[in-house]
Amino acid sequence: MKKNIIKYAVCLALPLGGVGGELHAQPKWSYEDCVQYAIEHNIDVQRRMLDVQMSENDLDTATKDWLPTVTAGIAQQFSFGNALASTGTMPSSSGQVDSDLSYTSAGVSAEMTLFDGFRTQNRVKAARWQVRQTMASLDHARKDLSIQVAVYYLQALYEEGMAKVAETQVETSRQLYQRTKALVDDGKNPKSDLADAEAQLAADEYDLTECRGRARIALLTLSQLLNLKSAADFQIVDFSDDEIIKGDIIDSQTLFNDIADRYPSIEVVKAQVEKSKYDIQTARAGYYPQLKLRASLNTYYQNFFNTSSELSSLSAMTTHRHFPGQMWHNRSELIGLHLTVPVFDHSTTRNNIRRARMSLADNQLLLDDVRQKLHKEIEQAYHNAYNAREKFQSALKAQEASQLSFTFEQDKYDSGRSTLYDLTQATQRLRQARENAVQAKYEFIIREKILAVYAK
């Protein structure tokens, strides 16, 4: 029953190692240490960090779209064989002539967008919201991981606490066995009592072995969550009584109102909504004309070799200049404005706008859904914490009462006014009360930690 309750409260089983005395020497890890280490080494968190960097890179790309595009090129060509002869100096002379030449061309061109229907401005704004979305997603992943670490960490402490209860029970059964043996040796109790006491001691030792095994497995599970290379010498610190809430737990509605506008899961969708608005404006740019400024500088160098007599005069005119001279003499510049006006695009722009609007409507619905889910989660977390605290307080009272009952029953047994069966039953009731107190304590702490993660 106790295992079912704790698994309901924590969802996972994870014990704290070191119960059997195998883990020592290394400093113990606190809950904060585990959370910090997990955040720094968790693969999902690292991937979200890369998402942030990629979105920032996309923003940088969008921001620089206004800058001109500059390209440069150079080409080298060779021509061999016959060519049609026609020169500026001899317009009437034409025909097939031999002409072998090399042609070198080079140029630099630049293009700059002056107006694109506000597409670039809206893309920049959408990219900024994309950065905010990825950053909120990173924060959300960290919060989820913090809750997960709390679950594993508290389950570990629970398992250690159960192992300590088992150790106490073994010691109690061992003392009972010694008392019973002394009474049997004195002839005050039958030998069957000694056999019963011995059987109870063996059963309790078996339970202790099981508890220690669960503690070791649970500690290993926690170390795997943290991505530790090895679980050797890994121990964690228990919470002190001062760390347990003594006053009132913050009201769920108050907590929701405080974090509703800044909680990462809501921030993610809010950024999606704002980005969708600018996606619509970006799609509308397809209806607008585009104006671009273009400029270029080009030149060439040609060299005739192995030419026929018909081209000798042209060859002489061109080859007498050296390479730098031709490149300077043959240069040409160009600058102009280019306007393109959309006439028909197969309804692509219209459908892009429709899709962007539907995406905006979907994100707005998603935002409402996320708000409702967060409100329900906080309400559930609040009531779980409140009920866990009440159960913890009741469990402590029950443990005190069971301890007192056991003490009275033990005195009665030592004076011969009670049977071994009655004392064994009192022992089992005390053990159950101790286990309930351990379970209630860590269930309450984990509920409080979950509330604390929401409130941060």
C-alpha cells in the first residue's frame, strides 16, 4: 500500500544510495546541485540552447537583408578555327577567316532592394519573436527538468527513509529475540516463542535487504537522469525540518495570477501568436511591386594570335595594348532601377495569406488551451501540497501514538503480562506508522518543490 501511494505521489521510484554503507568519501549532492548539474548536462536542454542560437542567426540574416548584394567574377575563354570576319574599319569585308584568340572578361555587380512591400521589415519582426519563442522554450525545458529532478530526488530520499525504518525494525526484532531467548532460558516462555521471534527477525532482515536494493537502483536512476558518467560514491542530502513549509501554502489562484503572463509555456505560445501576425504581413508583400537598384562595372581583354591577313589590321589595333591598358580602355559602367510589378501568381499570395491567418487563429486557440492547462496544473499542485501536508501532520501524530503503545506493550511483555504475539503486533504497527510518516514527509516535500518550480 505504501509503495502504491508514493508512486502515485511521485510517479517514479528512485532511492537514495549509501543505505548499505557502500557510498561514502565524496561530498553529498544537494537538490540544488542536482538541478544545476542536470540543466548543464541534459541533452534536451542543450538542443534547446542550439535552437536559440539558430533563431538568433536567422534574425541576423533577416536584419541584413537590406544590405546590397555584391558579386564579382572573371572568365577566360579561348577560340580556335574559322570566324566570320567583319571589322569596323572594313565594313564591306566579310567571309570566313582563320582566327585564334583568347578573351578575358571581369566584372563587379551590385544589387540593393529599395522597396519590397515591407517584406524585410516584417521578416525581421517575426524573427525577433522567433528568438523569444525559443528562449521561452528553453526556460520551459529547464522547469520541466527541475520538476523531474525533484521527483527522482525525493523518491530517492523516500527509499532511503524506508531503508532506515527497516534497519530500526531489524534492531527492534533482534532485541526482542534476545529478550525472548532470556525468558525461554529461564523457563518463563515456551520454546515456540523463541522460534517465532527468530522467524520475525529473519523476515525483517529480508525486508531490509530489499529496501537497500531498491535504494541502490533508485540512486542509479537519479545519476542517469543527471547524465553522470558514474554513480560511484554518489550521495544526496536529505532535507532538514527547517526546509519544510511551516506556514500557509500559497493559494492556487494567487499563484496563477502571479505567473500567468510570464510562465514559459505561455510565453512560447504568445511569441507564436505575435510571430504569426507578422507572417501575415510578410505574405501580403506578394501584392506589392519591388524596386531594386542595380549597378555593374565590366571590362575585358582579348588577344589575337595565328590570325589571317584579313584580320591582321584588327589584331594590330587590339594587341598593341598591354593587358592593363586594355582592361582600362574596355571598361563599361551600368547603373539603373528595376521595378517589377506582380500581375498574376496563380493565387499563391492569396493562399499564403490565408494560411498565415489560419496559423494565427490556431495559435490563439492554443494560447487559451495552454492557459487553461496551466491553471489546472497549479490548482492540482496546490491541493496535492495541501493534502500532503495534512497527511504528514496526521502521520507524525500516529507515529507518536504507536511509539507510546509499543513502549507500554514492551513493558508488559518484560513483566510477563503480555504475549509475544501482542508485542509483535505492536512492533508491526509501529513500523507501519514510521513508514507512513516517511512516505507522507517526502510526498509533502515533493509537492512543495513542484509548487516552488511553478512560482519561480
